[in-house]
Amino acid sequence: MKAAQIPKPGADFQIVERDIPEPGTGEVRIKVQACGVCHSDVFTKEGQWPGIQYPRVPGHEIAGVIDKVGAGDSEWKKGQRVGVGWHGGHDNTCLQCRRGDFRNCRNLKVPGISYDGGYQQCMVAPVEALVAMPDTLRDAEAAPLLCAGITTFDALRRSGALPGDLVAVQGIGGLGHLGIQFANKFGYKVAAIGRGSENAALAKKLGATVYIDSKSGNAAETLQEMGGAQTILATSPSSKAISELIDGLAPNGRLMVVGVDPASIEVTPIQLISKSRTIQGYASGMPPDSEDTLRFAGLNGVRPMIETFPLERAGEAYARMMSGHAQFRVVLTM
């Protein structure tokens, strides 16, 4: 089979021939049909994850078909459509797992980091990482929903906002364009926040009630004029831009942070105390949450905007994603 691997940190992608892997006990082999190219793949590409071993095949937005089931009892069957997202397995023994908090397992496995991921024609994954795929979604559509999709879907539905509440989605990119769609389908009054007027029409098409151009005015003040946002979903990787929105929250409002920036978010205690506001980080969820995401998207017409590349052009696809110019998710097809 063919695989796109990183031979060492910072190296270019290599397209190589590999033996087709065999699943062990409690594992399945997946014939990969599509794999999203996510910004988090930089952890593998640049060696930014502690303990990662090379060569390594990236990829944690995987859609495919079970090709072989390993030893042990399993409800998963050959020929079944499945996906694998960021949550690639857990140890079942740490304190968090014993309390049922698998997403915070101390020994969490991540495809493309802990083991070879989806930038290859076949891969092996533990059964606890598998996501059942509905027939309502094509593979290339489903793949990005297993990371960007579940992150925005789950953050919104657990934010405390109710139908009819004002919810702001900051950023109209790989995460934000999905967040706007989900927020609209949840029944929120959606304010999309971007920089510049060029995204206004797209934001409205995706389901935003109003578009706020943070480049031409104070977005937090605009939100307050609308009554304050019950939830702000911060998807843009800019801590400065996120910090500027905190005063746009309504009383008891919640800032859900899913965009990653190494810089600090700046907030004063009085900003939080005066109106009982909350800031919460939110990571990708469990396989059952991914299944909820896929079912909801399939039923309600939520779809990622994608650009596809064949596996042999993995390096080009990764560069396109890193450029920030993709509209909006990049997907490898096998």
C-alpha cells in the first residue's frame, strides 16, 4: 500500500510503499477512503508532540471501511463504514477513565501521533476509537466533521445556550464555517465575526443572522448593543482577537475557546466577576459525540467546504492547509 510519512521532525512528506498492516486483538484494519488535513497535523510534521516516534504517518480525520477485524469479541464487522477522529483510544485504567472521563485519559491515543494515522491507504485502529458512519454523508464530507465538526458541534451544544439565544461565532475558517452552520441549525440567533467585509455574504449564506466586521468597529460593543452574547465560540487562532470579545458576553455568558494560539488570552477579574462570565476551553469529543455530529449534520444539511487532493500530493495538500487560503478544509482522497 501507499503511505505519506514524515521520516523525522520538520522533514518533507515521503510517499512510500508499506506492507499492509495486520490488526491485533481489539483492533480493526480500515481501508481509508478519505482523510482530512488538519492544522493539528503540525504536531507530527514538526515534532511538537512529546514522545512521538518516527517515521510517522499523520492524519486524525479518517473515513473508511473496515477491511479486517482482529481477534476478540467485536460488534464491528468487515465492510462497515467507520471513521476515526482525534480520540484514538484510551487506557481504561487511569483515574479519569475509571470515572468515565475518557476524553481526558492520561494516556490518550491520537491517530497520526500515537500510531500511524490516515495519510495511507490502510491503517489499524483500536475498536474504542471507531465511529459509525451514516450513509447520508460522503467520505470526503464526513472526514473533517470528525475533528473540526465535532469540536464546534459539541462545544456549542454544551455551552448552555438555548434556542433563540444570541450566539457569536468568531472566525470564518475551517472551524468557524462549520460553527456558523451548527449554530444556525440549533436555533440560535447567530452573529458571525470576521475581519473585513469580504466574508459577509458567505457568513449569511452559512446561516448567520448578522455579520460583524471587527476590522471596522468594536465587535464586543456591537454584541452588547444586541443584548450580549450568551455564548461566543472562538475559532480563530488569535488570542488578541479573542480577548477583545470578552466584554461582548451577556450576564452568565460563556466564551468557548476552540482556536489554538500559544499567546495568552488577556482578561481582568472584574470582566468575569461583574457579570458572572465564564471562559472554557473545549477539545474534540468521544466517538459517540462524533456519531451525534455526523447524524446531525446528515439530517440537517451541515457540510464542510472542502478542497480535495490525492494521497500522492499530501505535501501540497498540507502546504495548502498551512497557507490559510484553503476554502476551508483540505481532504486527501485515496
